[in-house]
Amino acid sequence: MGLYETFFTRRSVRKYTSTPLSTEVLSEVRSVLDGAEQISGQTASFEILEAVKVKDAATPHAPYYIIARSEQTDTAYANVGFVLEKVDLFLQSKGLGSCWLGMAKPTDVPDDYTVMMAFGYTEIPVRGSESEFNRIALDDISNEDNAVARAARLAPSAVNSQPWKLSFEPGKVVIGYFGRGLLKLILRKKMAKIDVGIISRFVTLALENEGKTVTEVNTDADGKDLRVTVLYN
């Protein structure tokens, strides 16, 4: 299954088996991490850890975790979401389970620690159809109803907050942060900004599925608003 097709079956997995991954599979995950495009001007680093190096309080308990490290800024958070979501989709396209973890931490927490992703083998089935997704109506998140917006609408977010707005313009899509209700206050500092990066990855992959060539992905923030702009031709 390709990354785009995984949009329609992906689910956050919170129960894993203890079956270890082969060296070949872990190497493949590492290759995707290293090869994933980062947003222009951003540089994040990622490490794959086994469960023994993650605090016992981390839930769900998984055999492996990806640790993201970056600057502690809104634009850097968006970049982490953009990179790790490609890995998230890759893992699930290969029949593995994965889940974003906003509260879990490694045993030794670096100053630039940002977020973590659990992954491993699971017996939890993927979604069978789009009807299993609980998402905000398309016209509440996008100024257009098109194939890219419909696909990107399925992107995951912290507590399903969906803190984004899509604006389609000639040759570009602008993804803006848009907090909703109490979640705007709870998540505004980090997780919601990571979420904006997550849906930006969905947008780029959906554009490519439509035959477009993505030429640049950039981001800017002014302390209040965050935007990711995807340019294409």
C-alpha cells in the first residue's frame, strides 16, 4: 500500500505485540526518517529507541519509539510534524502500528526534546473505510472542496482537535493554525503546531497523487499565527 492510500485506512494504535522488528525493517524505517523532506530552513533530528530507553509511564507501551529533537519554536514544531507524519504513514503502509505521543518522554530528556512516536507490530486492524473517521466537515476547514482537501481532512491530530484551515490559491496551498474552543488554550503551544505540520504532509502527498509537483514547503510564524505554504506546479 502506498502512503496516499494509507490516508484512508490509518488509525492511531495503542496496543502492540512484543514481537521484535527485524534489522532489515528497522533499517528501512531509519532510511525513511533520513530521507523525509524537511520544511525549508528547518532541521530536526530523530532517533529510534527501544522501549527500555523510554520512561515506564509512557503509554501506550510499544517495543519501539521515535524521538524527535528540534528548536522549541512554532515553525520547528510544524517541521517535526511534517517529517514524522511521512514515517507514520510509511509504518502503517507496511502493516505496522504507530501512534503520536505528546506526553511520553525518553528516560534521559534532552533540552531540545519535542515529541515521540510509538511503533511496532500490532493486531489492531486498520480502518475499513472513510466512514470510520470522525472529522470536522470539509467546509469548516477548507475554502475549496477538492480531492486534496478531502484527503487531507483525514489527517490525525492531538485529541482529534483538527486545528487547521486550508486556503487554496493558484499554485499554492496555505495551511494555517486555527484553534478551536478550550483545545485552543490547551494545545496551542506545541501539539497543535505539530498538527499543522502533519496535515501539511497530507497536503503534499495528496497534491502529488493528483499529478502535481511540489516545489517548496515553507513556514512562518509571528508569535500568534502559524502558516505552512506548499508551492506546486
